[in-house]
Amino acid sequence: MPIKFCVELSGPLACFTRPEMKVERVSYEVITPSAARACFEAILWKPRIRWHIRRIEVLEPIRWTNIRRNEIANVVALGTVEEAMNSGMGMLAQYVDEERQQRAALLLRDVAYRIHAEMEFLPHRHAYRRLGDARDIALTSQDDETPQKYAEMFIRRARKGQCVNQPYLGTREFAAAFRLVEDPDDERTRRPPIDETRELGYILYDLDYSDPFDPQAMFFKARLVRGVVEVPAWDAPEVKR
């Protein structure tokens, strides 16, 4: 049975990029389920757990800002990297001064969200432990792999502000502050979501990696109801591939 958790995320800037925008970055109006999932995975990721976002509560009014940033026009080609790995030598450097481009971005500012998620335990997945030599890998014992173990691990890490990598709000330059919400139903300490209702249209749900060589984007029609977006299940008919 999935275990429920709640985390608050906040930051001065956020950009949950619309995939239909080809050059300039334009953010969705709220955080996407995939970006929220990535924040939970930044706190705790293990092969035997999977995060499902169930509800997004918007705690600050939706506000926008424009900035112009320096970006590079290209990335190192995959074929060049593979050739260098196979031969032990190759040209992998990029000269920023030659590749630099200025691009505009329409971002969200002063954002805060309360994210409700469920941790699913996947007992059929193998969990590996690295021993001594980097090449020596062994399968962990089945006995110490339980949902409660991972739940306690997440709570301990979230309380202390520990993370595998810093959670971010859409893109890595927009770091997110986070805190564990111990009792999201406690009205005395609960920060209310914004009192706003609007149609958000189709937003990115996540990527389906059933075929790792051809991941498929998944979308759902989102609606903000008094500051809350209810997120459908992965296999719900509302999720379009």
C-alpha cells in the first residue's frame, strides 16, 4: 500500500518549461507533476521505490517575470562521446564564447507549493549494494527491504534538510527550499492555498520510459480549483500519451 508524504517547496524563481516552445523558455503556470516528482527523488531515490504525485497546492499568487540569459547553441554530440569512450581520446570540449546565444525566458517568481505524494514500494526490483572495489556489486538481502524502511529514511532526511542533490524548480539554476509537512491536515499550522480557480489546459504529466530508447511525453488537462490541482493516477484515462 502506498505511503503518503507532504513537502513544501519554495523559491524566488521557477521555470517549468512548455515543450511546445522551441527557443525561448516559457513556464507553465504551476509546477508540473514531473518536476514535483524530481524534487522528491532529490531527497530520496532508490531502485525499489517510485513516487506518485497526487495533489499540488499553490501557496503564492501566480506572478511572472522576464529575464534574458546566456545559453549555448549546441551540446556535445552523442556519437562524439561514444567515439571518445571507445578510443580513449577525442574532442569533447565546447568553447562557450563561440556557442553563446542570448535567449529570453518568461519565468514564475516567488513561488511556493505544498506537494502531496505517495511512495510505492516495488519488491520485484533488484536492489544492489556496491562493495569495496567498484566492480564488486552484490544483491542486497531481501529481508531488510521493506516499505517502512524507506519511509523512515525519507522522513529522517527531509526533517534534516538532506538530499541527494539540491531540489530545483524546473531548471537546475532555480534551487528549491524544502521542508517536510508532518501533519498537512492540521489547520492551526496549515498555510492555505490561494483562492483562485482557472483552467490550466494540458500540461506535462511525465515521461513514459516503457521503451527507454523512445520515451513518450504524457499530458493531462489540469484545473486549478481554489489553489489546488488534483493529479490523476499514472494509468488514468485523463492522462494522454
